[in-house]
Amino acid sequence: MMTILQTLALVLSLAVPTRPPGPRIVHLSIDSEPSNARIVRTLDGASLGRTPVRLPRPALPGRRSYTLRLEGYEDNHISVPADQSVTIKVRLVPVKKPSKPAPAPTPTPSSPPSSPPSPSPSPSPSPK
């Protein structure tokens, strides 16, 4: 035989609708050296913030790709698993500035210029 408390618990469990559990949430934590890099989701180009950042996201199968961008530095592309929490630290590489062309060498007189060769005497006309 059920007690009043058991009966009440049964009635309440049947009366309260249960929601299906939502997607599991994982976190993507990204930091960069130097910081303040913009994080762009490769899939749609959406800007997600600046480093350092911690982004909640639904756990999904596969991988997700992002690009870190900071003026004066090369873009850095990362790909991370989408079904688990990930912490990543990225060292950004400065953009190589084009090297300046070497200055033209300045001539320095090391010896007096040589004189041009003297013209050779022209043959004299032969008598006829």
C-alpha cells in the first residue's frame, strides 16, 4: 500500500512537465601573445570578441575553425574539437616588413682614373 507521501510524489512527477535536456555546453578559451587579437569564426566570418576570451558553445561533433587577427601580425588559423572544452594560447608572429634595398655603393677614388688609350697612328698613304 502507498503512503500519502508516495502518492503525492507520484502525482507531482506526472503533473510537472519535464523538458528534454538542452545541448551540453562546452567552453572555448583563447588567449594570445600579444593579447587583443580579434577572433573570427571561419564558418561565417562572425567576430566573436578579442583575446583573452572564454566562449560558451554547444557541444557538437567535429571541429570548428577560427582565425586570430591583430594589426601588425600574421593571421593565425586554429581548428579545435567542437565536442569538448578547449583552452588554447597562441603566439602571434609579427608581419615581416619589406626590407629596404641596400643603398647604392658610393664610388671612392682609390687610384687616379686611367687615361684612355691614345689613338693609334693612322697608316700613311702609300705612294703610287
